[in-house]
Amino acid sequence: MERRTVIIDCDPGIDDSLALMLALASPELDVAGITTVSGNVPSDQGGKNALKILEFMGRMDIPVYQGAKVPLKREYISAQDTHGEDGLGEAGIKEAEGGKVLPDGVEFILDTLRREKQVWIIAIGPLTNIALALEKDRDAFKTLEMFISMGGSDKSHGNCSPVAEYNYWCDPDGAAFVYENLGRPIHMVGLDVTRKIVLTPNILEYMKVLDKETGKRVGAFVEAITRYYFDFHWAQERVIGCVINDPLAVAYSLKPGLCGGFAAYTAVETEGISKGQSVVDRMNIWGKTPNSYILDQVDEAGFFALFLSRLYGCEEEKIRPVLRQIMVSES
Ligand code: RIB
Ligand code: CA
């Protein structure tokens, strides 16, 4: 199997943690390193949380680097109201034994791009680190083969304002700079598709059945860190369950066929009431060369089949019939 070198830039964060778990359970991805950016939680706390996930997954071999502490220009506003003060749903997950968070996440990104060929970057937090790296050495990005960003939205309403999604709202200048300067298509895994990826109580119950069958503790761990997130979703959106945005970005890197979309020129607003909005020119009114591939279709059942089969190391065929039963009953 062809393994690809991947950097995961994240702000763990509950759904970031699920994304890391999926990536670490997928042999196609050679995770060169994890960089954290201030978003859901400050980047130092994100680093500690990344180590906790690595320890849970038995992958303390993967380095974690702390990146930017604040957005490029804006005042930093975390999402600890959604992810808990500690960023892992205040589930009391203990600090990882051993391992340490290294400094200079931005430098790590540049070093990896300079050293490796055909690097993939999966960015599932604000784009501050990517913007800083791009500003520092744009040429280094010539070896970048694929850039996937969980962020933005086209037709779906925002989650931080009527039009803005958190990652691009938290650092609109960073996002705008990356969209203007990356020089290769940004695969935007936005709210239009991630809102359809809802971890429900029934899916969690199935994960706990799989725990018993496999002797793993994945379902118990996921339940522990998502409890806070479930409560937030009920309080904010009267949803039973929680939208897990970030793992879809990783699933898309593994199976692009899970999603559909279209090429378009996209810009990110940095000022005023629509700050952080991803403005998608789907009708090419501006006549500019597309800089993004906007996802607007997703196979939800296909996502969960992949997610669970990787986390439990079993065939998707085993998972699909039960998922069908669950998702049909929920539709
Ligand atoms: O808007 C959702 C995104 O913002 C997710 O990546 C979540 O983890 C937060 O970073
Ligand atoms: Ca995130």
C-alpha cells in the first residue's frame, strides 16, 4: 500500500481527537507529526491533549509540536464553552506519561515540507500555523501534494455567526491569507458536509458493543470525551448527539469518494459582521481561477463504516448492516 506523509494541524478539541484516532488507526497515513494551534483550546493545552490521544492509541512515537498561541491579528477567542476547559469534555483524561510537546510547530511544518516529497496537510483548526509557514517560506509549499481544511461553509449557516464557521472565524486573517496564497486547491470540508456527520447515542451504544466484542475501550473513551459535547449540542441546537466535524477531513483523505463537490474561487472575509465567512464563488461571477474544491455531498453511512472499521480493526462489511439498522431508525 502506498503510504503518504501527513501533517495534522489541529486544536484538540473533542472532534479533533476523534480525527487523530482515525488517522492513527489508518495504515495509509504516515503521520509525520501533529502541530497544534490555538483554537478550541490554547495550543499548549492542545499539545497536552494530542499526547493523551497518542498514548491512548499506543502511538507515542509520533511527535507533537506547539504552534501559534494567538491568531494573526484578531484577539484569540477559544471554544472551551463547547469542548470544556481542558478541551476533552472535562472527562478527567489524565496527562500522558512520557512524551513532551515540542516547540516551533510552524518550523516543523516547513522542515517537513522541505525534507519530504508529496506531503499532505490535514488542517482541522484555525489556519494560523499554515499562514505563518506560508508567509515565512512560500517555496517550501511546492512539495505539498494535498491540502484539506475542515472549515468554512458555503450554503450551510455558520456556527459562530450567521455565516462564519469557527476555524475561519477564530483567525479570519490566517484563513484569508492561506486561500489567497497557498497556490494549490484547498479541499474545503465545511459545515455543508460535516453537519451531516452526527455521532448519536445509538452509534455510541454500538461502539460499546464493539468494545465488548473486541476487548477495546474505544467506545468508552469516545463516550467519556463527547458527553460534554452532547450536552452542548442539546443546549445550543436541540440535537441529540454531536456533530463530529474533523474526522470527516481525515476520512476524506482516506476515501475521497465519500464526498462530492465542485471547484470554485473562494475568499474569506476578514472584517465586519461577516468576518470569517468563506465566500464561495460557485457561479464564477468574479471570473477568477478556482483555488478551492468545496465539498457539498457526503455519504454519512460510508463515513461511519470507515470510522468504526478502522477504530476496531474490522471489515466495513461487518459494520454496515448494523449501521444501516441504526441510521434507518434515526432517519
Ligand atoms: O467549526 C468546527 C471546527 O472548529 C472543528 O474543527 C472544531 O474542532 C473547531 O476547531
Ligand atoms: Ca478542530
